[in-house]
Amino acid sequence: MEVALERLSHWSRVKFAALCARCVQPFFTEMWPEATPDRIAAVERAIALAEQSATDGRAHPELKAAVLAASTTAGRAQIPHLYPVPIDDAEQPPRDRTAAVIASLSAKVAEKAAEAATADPARSDVPAREAYFFAVDAIRAVGRSRLIGRLQAGFAKLAGSEPRKPWWRFWE
């Protein structure tokens, strides 16, 4: 099934990106159980603010900070496995490269959901699409491909609730 995000309104795109983030959020702590509370909160905050923004129909003022915190968290999950850096005793990295990639992908989905909420409505399909593809990559990496169907069903539900555009408006 194709996920044609251009068919959705801006706030429906944000809802979809947040759905993607909620779907893979458990992978973050599963793959990085030693993550600090600040890292876990950064992922949760990005998702929650995207959800709240979609519900309110306006971007929450703290979204930009949430995007940055989720992005930093995604990078931090992988850095110790990519570059030799001193390990802070308060924050152990994920156990191996695979776990680091999955934790990072999960944080990236949260980042992209929050970014979709801050995006210009005409361009929010880009971060929403990135959220979807990062989520699909995380889902496949943990071997739970059936969850992709959950995302596609969520998209279909949102698309079904959208008012139908006349065919000539799809290019706007």
C-alpha cells in the first residue's frame, strides 16, 4: 500500500507522523535500556508535542527545542559505536551497533514528527514521509514487519477522513 502523504492535510500529516513515532517508541527503550531519563524524555516530548499540535491545529511553541533534543538523542545513540569517545558513566550506549541503529531510528521518527508540526503546511509531507520511512526501517530491523500494516491502516483511516479534493487541486 502506498502512503501518499500529499493526500492529507497538514495536521493529518502531523498526526500520521506522530502515529509512526508512537509505534516505534517502545523500541527506543528496548534497544537502549540504559538511556538516561533526559534521553527518554526527549523522545516522549517530541511525540507528545507533535500530537498536541495536531490536536490544537497549531504548532506548540516548544517544538523547535523538542526537535533538537530528539535529534541529539538519535545521534548520541550511535556515536559511541561510530567514533571512539569517552563513555560517561551516567550514560551507557546501546549494547551493540544494531541496537544503536534501532534506538537512533526510533528517536529520528520522534524528531521528524515534531519537525512536521513546525513545517510549512505546503512542505510538511517531507518530514512526515521521513518519519514513516524511518519507522519502517526500525520495524524491519527488529523483525516486527506486521507493525507496518498498523501504520498503513492509520494512514488509510486519516486519508478516509479527509475531505475529497477535486482532481485539479492535487497539484496545489
